[in-house]
Amino acid sequence: MANTEVEFCGLNFKNPMVVASIEPTNSPDLIKQCFDAGAGGAIVKTLTDIEDMAQLTQNSKYSVMNAQGNIIHGKPARDFVFYSRSGYASTAYKDWIPYLKECQAYGAERDAHLIGSVGAKEISGWRDISRTIEDCGLPMVELNFGCPHPAMMPGVHGGSMIGQDPDMAAEVTRQVAEVVDIPIVVKLTPDQADPVAIAHAVKGAGAAAVTATNRYTGFAIDIDTATPQIGGPAGIGGTWTKPLSLRWVHRIHQEIGMPVAGSNGIFDHRDAIEFIMAGAGVVQIGSVLMIKGIKWLTKVIEGMERFMDEKGYHDVRAMHGIASARAAGDYSEQFARGRRYAAIDHGACKNPTCTVCIQMCFYEALSQADGKVDMHPESCIGCELCYDVCPFGAIAMAETTPAQHAAGYYDIPEGIFETDKFTTRRNNPESIDG
Ligand SMILES: Cc1cc2nc3c(=O)[nH]c(=O)nc-3n(C[C@H](O)[C@H](O)[C@H](O)COP(=O)(O)O)c2cc1C
Ligand code: SF4
Ligand code: SF4
């Protein structure tokens, strides 16, 4: 069976699935359930000295929506939208001390790690809470510079407000690095222009890794009642955010080379594997455990093992960053790649009843002939849009042969910028009627 062990910031994890700092880690009993479900690690819900942020958690509001923005009222699917507002750990950090030790020991017995998380009022708080975490024997601490909610709590400065300011993020990291020896992970906010710059700044200040990313701030509306869902702006996530998160994992992995914990957009093992292939050393799984239960984690871990066995990945390292390494560094690299062209299987094609591809080809390579799709390969740029939208699998993308190249396939058509070029074949309504 595939080996799921990973090394992250000098720590060995039995698998890369770490439960994010979130409600399923807001009590010792819940943390133990995460370890029982097989987590490689669990991050305690952010420990704090900010009373309002603890109180906010006691006033949490959740709205689970489908892709249309309607409340689900039932089983959530992978396109769920989780719109919610909560704060930090609802119990004061000092009261957590005996439980941190207990949960760390419980995790260690199951070959798993309990990781600390901090969100404090002032620099002294960031130092004290981080120090407490280390003193309790936890092997890693995450600084929560990503929470969307402090920005809407009057008098509170923290979370994404720090994560949007490279100087402040570096300063808090530096102060914490002065008082702890355990690796520091900085959790980034996506609510900003350049998380890579923040990753750079905190690395210079002593962070061993970053988490990319916490959630976005959103605003969702119930149009039937013309009111905001759950009263107004809140954190928002779901698998729809995954490609946005992966972008930052990819860039930080490629450009800075520091370890990244992937977060924001996981439903099942396939999403977790995407994060790993983008360059994440471990992944953090959060809101899906709130809508499907902590036991869902076991399925995600088993799914990853199955995938690795099926695909022949002997260990997680074999998947780590492989898609990132294959990604174009800049778009002009595409120019040097061989072009493909669309080939129509007229046996499978339902034209003239169907004209979808003709309508979707924006390069004038497809038109309506007498009862069949007419293909103009000299105009086909190989964009693959027709291939994606054909409902009957009647289009294949073919490689260009040298002979086709010599015959002028994919040369820029003569006179492409002349005005009469825009008597577009595909959009001539008469040509696609029927
Ligand atoms: C209800 C809720 C509470 C959260 N609380 C915290 C928190 O206390 N500290 C923190 O660092 N992140 C918190 N997060 C963010 C999660 O840890 C995680 O980064 C985010 O939900 C994205 O991962 P996901 O797509 O797997 O949910 C919270 C998220 C949700 C939905
Ligand atoms: S979309 Fe497919 S089935 Fe429809 S006309 Fe094009 S090739 Fe034929
Ligand atoms: S691959 Fe693109 S350019 Fe070529 S026929 Fe299809 S939609 Fe048109």
C-alpha cells in the first residue's frame, strides 16, 4: 500500500491530512474525535485573549448553500458554499493549558500532532500565547493572520488586518520567533492583492511555512426576502475557492520554495491531492467536516490511499508539486507548443439538430454546411472549446502532422485583420438554423 507519510517543517506526519483550526477543534473531545478519524494532525481553534472574538464564536451563524445560492436543507454536495461567521476559541487560552497537554498526548498515542493556533490582541499576547503552546509540548504553532472577522469587530485588530500588511505580519512573526523554538506557520489571507509578498516578509522574519489560505470575506443575499444571508458580510468558502487557493500554493512553492500547508477548498481526497500536486506539503481540511461530520475525514484519507495505489504513487513525495513543475512559467511558453485541431466524427455528430460547436467556435473554424458541420482547419487555433461543449462526444482534438503544418494549418490566415474577415461564419443565424 502507498506510503502516506510526509515530512513538514522537520515534523513527520503519518499522512498529510491536518484538521484546520475550526469548530471541530474547539474542544478537547472534538480534537480527540479528529485523531480517532485518522488525522495526521489537528490545529486547535485559534487561542485568544480577545474576549469579543471568543464571544463571536458563541454567536456563530452558518448558511450552507448550493451553487445557486439557495440554502441546502439536506445533503450537501461537493459544490457547496459555506457562508459563516464565527470567532476564535470560545474558551480563554489559559483554561486550555491542561487540555492542550492532554490532547497532545492523545494525538501522540495515535502518531498524530496537535498544533497550536494564535490570534491575539497585542504583540505581548501573540508572544504569550505562542509561548504557552510551546510550553504545553505542542510541536508547531500557526499564527492566524487570515481570519476575515476581526476586520468587522470594532476595537479589534487582528486576523486578515495583519495578513494584509507585510510590515506588521513580519513584525508579529519576528516577535513570536524570539520566544519560541518550534516551527512557526503563518496563515495567509486571500483578501488581498499579493499573498506571495506576505509569505516573503514572514519568511524573512522567521516563519518556517505558510498556510495558503484562510477564507474570503463575502456578502450573500436571499433575493426572495431581499435580505443578506445571516445578517451581513461573513467568511465564505467551498470547493469553488480551490483554484484560487491553488494559485497561491503554486506561486509560493515555485517562487519562494518555502513549505506550504494547503487550505481553502477541500471536499474530498481529489481536492487534497490537487493541493499536494500544486506544492502543498500538508493540507488542512475544515468546513467539509462541519457539514459532513468528522468521520468524513477517514473517507478522505482512504480515498487518497486508494488513488495513490491506483496511480502507482509510492509515496506522497512523488505527487508533491508535480503539477506546479509542469505549469507554464509565463504564457508566451504556449507559443512554442505544438498546436492541435478539432476533428469532427460525423458518425456521432447530431448536426443539423445540434449546432452547439458552431455557435461556440469564436475563431471561424466551424460553419454550417448542407446537413453537416463544415470544418476549416486553417482557421482552427486548437482552443478546445468545441471539444468541451459538444454534448455527444463527436469532437476529438488531433495532433498536427508535419504534412498538415506544411500545408498551412494554423498559419495566421491571410487578411485576418481586414474588415471583411468579420462576416463571421459561425454566427450567421441563417447558417445555423435547424
Ligand atoms: C466556521 C469556521 C470557523 C473557523 N475558525 C477558524 C479559526 O478559529 N482559526 C483559523 O485559523 N481559521 C479558522 N477558519 C478557517 C479554516 O481553518 C480554514 O482555513 C478554511 O475554512 C478553509 O478551509 P476549508 O475550505 O477546508 O474549510 C474557520 C473556518 C470556518 C468555516
Ligand atoms: S457540438 Fe458535437 S454534435 Fe453538436 S454539431 Fe458540433 S460536433 Fe456535432
Ligand atoms: S478547437 Fe477552437 S478554434 Fe478549433 S474548431 Fe474548436 S472551437 Fe474552433
